Amino acid sequence: MASTYTTNLGIEKPATGEQSGTWGATTNTNFDILDQAIGGIEAVTLSTAGSSGSPTALPITDGAVSTGRNKYIEFVDGGDLGATAYVQLTPNDSEKVVYFRNSLSGSRSILIFQGTYSSSRDIEIPNGKDVVLKFDGGGSTAVVTYLQANEYYVGNTQLVGNLDVDNININGNTIISTDTNGDINISPDGTGTVVIDTDLDVDNINVNGNTIISTDTNGDINISPDGTGTVVIDTDLDVDNINVNGNTVSSTDTNGDINLSPNGTGTVVINTDLDVDNININGNTIISTDTNGNIALTPDGTGEVDISKVDIASGEIDGTTIGANSAAAGTFTTLSATTLSATTLGSAVDLNSQALTNANIDSGAIDGTVIGGLLPAAITGTTIPGNILCVVR
């Protein structure tokens, strides 16, 4: 009966009664195999990158010392292979745990597998990295996995040097994504939060408690939502000496003004009506919101209120003396009055050759005045008293 071999390490097991007088050599080889499997360290030189269908073999040979049996294997080359290298551990039914290091030049990665190649069953060893891999010996569908994929540590664990976790590198106080243009996501579970116990620097922004500061000299702070998104502030907002709370804008500076100053030829646009104290401005209409409130237009110093055209109560001006302080001429199509006097009008009444059809002058008393002195005419009266009556022809 011929010798058989162990599945995982390929140790020779002579059949009963065989190798009489020679079994010592077999035993010595088996010891070498065990020695290699338990503590073997070897540098394996890759001469080509290979491919998924034609990889470099890493064999565990039955009954002989071989490269695939070592405990620690470092991959090296004689020069840049020009592409990612493919390596296959054989046979595909051998169960094995191996430490690997990728020391290839040219920053080349290594794809290592055991059964028929599949991207879902291989492992990539990044350049310059150490990994511990487990080969499950599953035949053509054998799977290679990281041994420490779900490691659990109890107590304090101290790492000397930097740490790579997937595509994240942690070195001292620095966390870097090793993935090209890769994001770093910090995602708490459920209702958990990300707690940062001290101030936080993000690029040129420092966040300390409730304060956000630009660390860039004279730097702006820009808050820019994406697309049609908006910046939502759930409480009131202080901007310098201005407080914005809901629909209210207030100055927090004692007796402070609020200035709205557009740039260049820009204007301040208010898309709805505007309340200024007790005045409401809506389109072309100005209204007092104070009960029975006046609207006062008061210029400064010698300034004046200039109104090019005005309609006051559809033309009705009641109970008001016009020209009481400084009288001036007035032009009317119709003048209706109870009393007209030079005192009231500020000068003599000039009818400008217009007819006065009915007039009551000083209740009928015309004193100290010559009637018809320039152009006499007839006088009709029931009584014409006088000290002297004369006819001038």
C-alpha cells in the first residue's frame, strides 16, 4: 500500500510495513514540513504579474518542503511587474492560515485566491501592507478571508505606529482616507450622536462650543446648501449687532440703527407691504395703522415737501384756511364762499372782469368808498341816503 498525505500540510504517512529501513528519511522530511508550517518565513519572488486565469502558484506540495507551507510569506520582485499581481494557493482543499506582506515595487497590489478565481472570493493585499489570511480549503469555490475581520479585544490595546482600518489610516492625532477622493463618514447608531469633547477644526473653520470662527486671515464663512436646498436655522440668529428671530429683525446695539445698503446700482426690494412704526406702505398706498392717526411729512430745516400732483379727498378741503400764514394767488373755475374779504384772502378781491351776479357786501354797508368813480353806472335801490348827492355829466 502506498503512502498517504495529510490534507492541510502534506505530511507523508507511510503505509503499514512500508519503508523498512528508509522510513527515517521520510520522518526527517515530515519534521522539516512541520517546522516550515509552524515557523517558516520566506520571501517569494514574483517574476510576472500573471492573471486570474494564469496566476503565480503558491504550492503546498505533498511530502516535500514548499513555499506555500510557510507561516509568513513576503512577496518581492526584481522590478515593477507593471500590473496587479495574481497569486493562487494550491491545492484548493488545503486549510491554511498565513501571514503575508506585499513588498512589490511600483505600488502594485496582489490579488490572492485559492479555488477558481472570483472577485467575491479573493483578497487584495495593498502595497506595503501586512495581512493575516485564512484559506478555507473549499475546493473550486474556496474562499479567502481576513482572519481578524471581527476581532474582539478586552482591556486596553496599544498600537505602536499608524493603523489602517479598511480605507482609513489613523496616525497619532490624524485620521486620513487612503481611498482616492474618499470621504470619511462618522455615523452613530440609532439615536446616538457624535460627541466631540473639545473644539473642532474643519479646514479653515474652528468650532468651539457655540462659536464658529474662520482660522484663515480675513476669511469668510460660507454656508452653501446644495441645489434647491436652504439653510435652516431653528432658533433666532445674531449677526454682529443684528438679531433675527422669526419675522423680526432687531438691533442688539443700544440705540443702534439697522441699515439696508445694496451694492452699486442695486436696490432694496420688499415683495409685500411694509410696516414702519404706525405707517403701512402697500404698493402706491400709505396708511396710518394708528387709530385716527395722522400722517406727517416733515422736511428738515429749510427743506420742503414737493408733490408734483395731489388729489386731496377728491377735491374737497373742508374746515381749513388756505393761505392763513402766507397768502398767495389762487386760480379757480368756481369759488363758492360765505364770506370773501381782503383780510381773509390777504389782498383785494379781483374778479378779472367776471360778472358778480349776486353779492352781499358787508351786510349792505359800503362805507368810505366811491361807487362808479372810474366808470359810473346806474344804481337801483329803495333808499339812497347821503350827505351830498350830485350828478356829474
